[in-house]
Amino acid sequence: MKDANRVIHVQPQARRAEAAEVVQPVPVSGPDANDGIDRRNFLSCMAWAGTGLLWTMAGGVPISKVFAGTSGAPGGQTAHGASGSGFSFVQISDSHIGFNKAANQDVTGTLKLALDKINGLPGEPDLLLHTGDITHSSKAAEFDTAQQMIKGVKAGETFYVPGEHDIATDDGAMYLERFGNGTKGRGWYSFTHNGAHFAGLNNCQQVDAMGKMGEDQLSWLKADLASLSASTPIVIFAHIPLWMVYPEWGWGTPDAAEALTYLKRFGSVTVLNGHIHQVIQKVEGNVAFHTATSTAFPQPAPGSAPHAGPMVVPAGKLKSVLGVTEVKYVARHSHLAVVDSSLEETS
């Protein structure tokens, strides 16, 4: 039996080859040796390129095939990832409208590329999920720009969760004014779409070193899930990863471990996050974790630099490390298919 707890290394799109799973020993000693991170399968398995790979699930293990652009794929599958009934939705993250440093001095331009890519899909997605850091400084003008741009996207409905940059300067007042109508607490909520149940969470409101959900939100989530059948597909989306990606940089949500106990009884759980500006995937039992690239700038792979933060790449390479995530739900299939594609790819 293959290990059901593994991290997937996603190869850069430019290589156009099968994704490889790199497993190299990474010696760890000292206080971090027992922090719960599987470094053997983790630190050497990082990449920050959206790659145009089609992800499906077999026996709890993700399998990838090269997904060339957004045109029809062989074998009766469509660009949305699978044949049969269901629906698709897209995720974008970390637009950082207002950012203008060396890593990207035109974040509105790269957000437009992402939206154009969505609008060029052969079928309109039912939903667009934005997983936070819509703005860089939570200024009114930044929110205005983002809203004006995103409202032109060809998707049925758009849903947001906050990033720490969206709520840092005013405790989230402006974010909640614009996006908090009908939400609970500090902006968490849920909805059901075509048989799949979505929960949008705020794990940034109490940010210290890492993300935090808090007791009120955890209690709400437990109650929200309680009445659902175990066969209901669950999609959780929040800004900061709900698993401990790299605590040294604050990339994780410690109290999400409690939330994950509520999800154990469900057969299909997909957790979508942003914050770290790179694609990392992990499967733990019935839960598939997926972090998305940014539409603004990349960050270094965990542990590969002195600290996290905007990473400058050659101008000609920027679009290859920014991207869009498309997710396909097919009725009667146990897991959702996830496709990452970079802004460099053409339809």
C-alpha cells in the first residue's frame, strides 16, 4: 500500500514533462525535529510554478498528467478535468492590489491576465473563490480596483475570504463592509452548491506568528458540518494553510487540527489555501490539501531563503510562477480534480 500522507512536487510548466515525486532525506535535529512536519517528503518537494497538471485521485493517492493549456483533452475528458456530470470552479489568491515593489510593479496587470485566463475557459465555471490578500494595504482604493476588475470575470458567483493584508490596518472593518454581508462572526460562512458543501473561513483575524481560527469559529464549523451526510463532498477555503507547512515562517494554523477532526467522517474533503504563493499539495487520509500560486508575486520555497517575502525573478519568468487553480467536481467520484495553470500558458 502506498503512503497516503505525502507531499507532491509540481514541476515547472516550462519542462512539459510528467510530474516527478522527489523524495530525498533531509536531516533534522534540535528543537524542530519533532514538530510534526514530514521533512523527508516535504522540504525537497516544493515548487512555486502553476504547471497545467491534471490531478485525479486513485486509492487516496494523487496522480498527475500533463494538462496542456485549456483546450480539449484526449480520452473524452474536457479542459475542466473529467467527463460526466458535475461542475467546476476556480480559485485565485494573493492579488495584493497596491503592491508595487521590485517583485512585480504591475499587480493589476497580472490579475487581469488571471481573469482573462478564466474568461477564456471553454466552459464558464460556476464559482470563483478568492482565498485572500485581495489588497496589499487594505485601502479603499485597493479594494475598489480589485472589485471593479473581478466583477468582470465570467463565473457564476464570486466568494472571498480575508488575508492578513486585507484586515491588518482596520481590524477588518472595510473587508467586512464589502464582503461580510450575511457572514458569521468575523467573516466566516458556508453554502451548498450542486451537492457540495463549501465553508469559507477566516484564520487571519487573530494572526500572531501563525494563523488562528479561534473558539467561536471552531464551534460554528462543528455545528455547520454536523447535519451533513458523510457522503457530502466538502470544500474548505481559507487564506493561511490549514496544515503546518512551515511554522518557522508562520505558514500554518495550529488550531486547524481541531477543525480537521470534524472532517474525518467525510469521504471527500478538499482544503484550498493561499498565503504562501506557491503550489504545494498533500493528501492525508480523506483530506486533500492544496495551496495556490499568487496572481502578484512568488515567495521562496520553505527553508530555501532567510525569510519569507516577495521574491524577485527575471522579468521574463514572472508569468510562469503566477497562476490560477481550477477544480472539477464530478458526481459519484470520491475526490475533486485540481488543475493548476500558470499565467504564461495560452488557451
